[in-house]
Amino acid sequence: MFTLGRVKKSLRVVAKVENIPTWTCVVALALRDGKGRWLMHRRPADKHHGGLWEFPGGKVETGETPRNALVREIDEELGLVLEPAACAPVGFAEETSGEGRPPIVIMLYTSVWDGSGMGALEGGEIDWFTPEEAELLAKPPLDVALAAKLFAKGVI
């Protein structure tokens, strides 16, 4: 039986849950080629952060695990088929504020390229860079943070 007290308490709980900030989960891939180089993707000029270099990846969809979202996104963006077990989590970076939208958290995974063909299927371009070259590229803020963590001495 519902009493007015229970209903009011339930409404307070719902209100508290609704006030919890949400976030957008994004996954990205740090793909290395066995020669000490890493794959970076240059965003198309007409996109947000257009012209900047990033680790390829994208948003995790409802019902997906981050690793499975990464496999899907890399297939869509690069035409590269990854085995989920070959992708290892290596770090993350997060926005403190989303500028009018939920903040983004990027989960970075690493894998080794098997030599199979790939391309920038959704626009922009891709290329391989040494850690020193990649750190000099113009990148969105979260990719700057991810690259710094990835290329720090002893991490990889």
C-alpha cells in the first residue's frame, strides 16, 4: 500500500538521481605498427575539432561494452577488423565540463597492427607517427592528455 509519505520519499530519490550529471563514453585506439609508430586520424575540416589529429574511435552506443564499441568504430572508420581480445585498455581522459552538453570521457585502448589494409573511410586522413612526432601534432585537448599518458616513459 502506498502512503503519501512513501510517495514523497520516492519522488525525492528520483529527483536526486535526475540531478546526477551524465557523461558521454567514447573509445579510442592507439594502434602501433611494430616500428615504433602510432596511427593518428586527422578529423575532416567540417567536423568539430576539424583539422586536428586524434586517436581514431567514437561513441559507445547503448547496450555496447566499450571494447565492442571500439571494434565497431574502428571497422566503420578505418575498415580494420580487430579482435576484441587484442585490444587492451591503457588509460582514459575526461572533460571537467561539457560546455552545455554531457562531458566526454575517452577510454583509450592499444593494439598492434597486423598489416591489413585500412583507410580513412569517414573522411580526413590517417598516418603513422613516432611518439615525438605525434606529440607535436595539433590535437583536441583530450587527445593531448591521452598522448602524454601513452607516450610517458615506461608506459608502453
